[in-house]
Amino acid sequence: MAGRGHSGTASHASHATLEEHPYTVVSRAGQLLVRLSGAPTLDFALGPDGTIRGDGTARLVNGHRKTGENTLGDPTYAGSSDTCGFGAPAPRLARKTRR
């Protein structure tokens, strides 16, 4: 049985496509996993050094990409998809915008 832990929303970028997933951190057989919900569910093993690693499976990522800004300076987006391998993702910090 898997133990339940922290949950939230994770953003994943594949090329220019951004996709968001609900996630949970679970324990299975003594291993911590970051589990992204979706079709299919994706598990990333959490290593002792804090890195995460997927199984390398390629999948279609459906999300959106930034196309520019409107006259108020707010970002505009369009639907987008890319194929991405889920191996060892490179972390990227989200930029916070000031309003």
C-alpha cells in the first residue's frame, strides 16, 4: 500500500509547451515518488540527492504556449502540443510577475 504525502500542482515545459498536473508525493516500497496525475499517470522517483527521474517514456504533452502580450501587457497564450521524454527533467524556476 502506498502512503500519501504532500500534494499540489506541478508545471512541466516541453520545448515551448507548458502543461500543468496535479501531483502527490507518495511512498511505495520505501521509495518516495512524485506522481503526476493525468493520462497516463507519471511517476518520478525522488533520489537521495533531491533529483527526480522518470522512466524515459515519450508522451504527447498538451498544454499552451505564450504567443505574446495584449495591450495591457498581460501574456497571451495558444493551445500547443509537443512530444517529450520523461527521464531526468531539468528543474526550472517559475518567474513571478508583479502586478
